[in-house]
Amino acid sequence: MSNLLIHLKEISKNAVMEAAHRRNPRMLASRAGLNEDEIEALISRDYPRIMTLAGLADSRYATNLTIKLPVS
């Protein structure tokens, strides 16, 4: 599973991480081990790019979890 997908899942289920993401998404993403492309896609809310980078665009990973990016 991609680091980006793991990171998004953690943000979506952990209120402390969601709050940290709201304060400084770049720092949190960097600490999670995301690369610069993943960080930029996340910050810019480029959903097609996020899906591709997370491995969901080509159905490499199946999930029944709805990933909702927190509101900035």
C-alpha cells in the first residue's frame, strides 16, 4: 500500500492527525514519508493526481474506505 494512501487513511480516522494536517499539511506529510509529488498533490487537492499517486486510479489497491481530505 502506498505511503500516501496510508497517510490519508490515518488522517481520516485520527482527529489529532487531522488537526495537525489542518495546521501544517506539508510538515505532517513529510514526516509520514511522502515524496514531494505526493505532498504537492495533497496540498493542491489535485484529486486525480492523488488517486494516481495513491494507487487507486488503476485499481491496484481495493478499499472499502471512503477517503475524504480534511478541509483546510
